[in-house]
Amino acid sequence: MIPNQVRRTDDFVNNKFNDMPISMKYLETENHFYMDFHSHQGFEIYFFIEGNGCFLIEDHIYPLEGMDLIFICPNESHKSSPNLDIPNTRSVLHFLPELLDQQTREALLEIFRQGLKYRHLRLDSSRLDRFHYLWNRLHDNYAHRPDDFLLSIRIYLSELLLEIRHYMFQASALQADQVDRSSINPKIEQAIQYISNSYSENLTLDKIAAELFLNRYYLCHLFKKTLGITISDFLLQTRFHHAKQLLIHTQMPVSEVSDKVGFNSLSYFTKAFRTYTGLTPRDYRKNNAN
């Protein structure tokens, strides 16, 4: 099955970077929400303010409960899955590293390079006022764009990253059990890891369920409830993600890309890829050539 009406979030973010090295969404509250499993240029800070749900980066799931920060590196696959039974509010910041001063860039970006288990922070009350102030100043300059807005954005972004760095590197913030993960069913994370490692194989629901020693119908229900998409759609999106990377970063023939990501038919791969991205694999490669 090919996902219907997929929001191609990666293309949306990358196109934003054609205009300036930063993009922001601010205090968006939605009852109806869908995000595809995607990746994009630049770094991302996802600020989940209220609601609950989970966030997926590569093959790791993070529970969301409010006042959560998620850090995503360039070209990392990720997806948010908020609980749609209640309103959820989030703000999102995307930026390219060249926005930061070259002398401080590496130190500030270190918060993104601490490994997957440190990609999730839950802000405590002592940090919220300062964090909200810097985030709001960033958005004011981004939204209204005074004459010196890029200079102001560079300064406020640096301060924001420095504030996060101070918090992250405190001993109390580096405890592996800082955020309770008991709400995440380990079988779903195992399913994600299995699919992420085996997407190039001839995977079926029965094979995945057998690998996890679960009933296929129970697994499908649990997976959809947790991530908001079916296992079949997740497998397709995983394959398309890797196909995109191969098309952009290698000269591998399209037929070989098709085989490499688990499609047995080049014609089906081309049709499915076009339905998913709006472009044939060859046109996608051409449009993303450096």
C-alpha cells in the first residue's frame, strides 16, 4: 500500500532553507495532525509544549508529555506522533549550521552529538522562563524581520543553544533514566529496529510478527496506536528514505537503488516513488543534484 496524502516534510523544510538559513513554527496547536517519517537538511529543535504522544528518531522512540525538547541532526529520519485525542501544542526550529558564528559553532552544536539517549530533555521550571524568553525573541525577529534580524537571530540562537548546553551537561540532566520511558512498549521499538535493519529484505507482516513472537493483528494495532501509521506504511517510508539518500549521494543506477531498498520490481518502485514524492527517481536525483 502507498501512503495517501503524505506531507513531504523533508521537501518543505529544505525549500525553506532556499530563502534563509532558519525556519520556525510557533505555538501550533492541532487536533488533526499527520507527519511522515522524513529527514532534511539542517538541525532541528522540536519543542513539545502540551499534550502527549511519542517522537521517533531513527529506531529510537521518545515519550512526549509536555515541556519536552527533542534534538535532530541533519538527514536523520524522524517523525512525531502526538496523541490526537487531545490538543497538542508545539514549536519547531530548523537552522543551518552556517547561521552560527564559526568560532563557537562546534561547541554549540555539541548538544546534538551526545548520542541518541541524550536527544530528549524535559525542561524543569527553573529553566522555563529563560528558555521561553530566548525562543520568543527568536520568533519575534524571524516573524517581523527588522533590518538587523539575521544578526539578532544569530545572537538569540547562540544564547538558546548555550542555555541548552548548560542544562544538558549538568550531572542531573545526563542521567539515562531522566525521562520515564515506561509508556513506550519495547515490542514496538523492537519492531522499528527490526524493520530499520531489514528493510532491504522481503519483509512481510507475518515475518515481522514472528520475529517478535507476537500475533500479527495485535502487533498492527499496537504499532498504529503508538506511531499513527501502519507497519506497511512505515516500511515503505523507510525504504523511500534510504532510496532518497542513495539517489542524492551516489551515482548508483535507479534499478540498483530499487533492489537495494527492497523492491523486487523497478516499475513498481518508480510508480510508488512518484506517488510518494511527486517525482520519478531520476527527476528526484536531478532536482537534488549539488
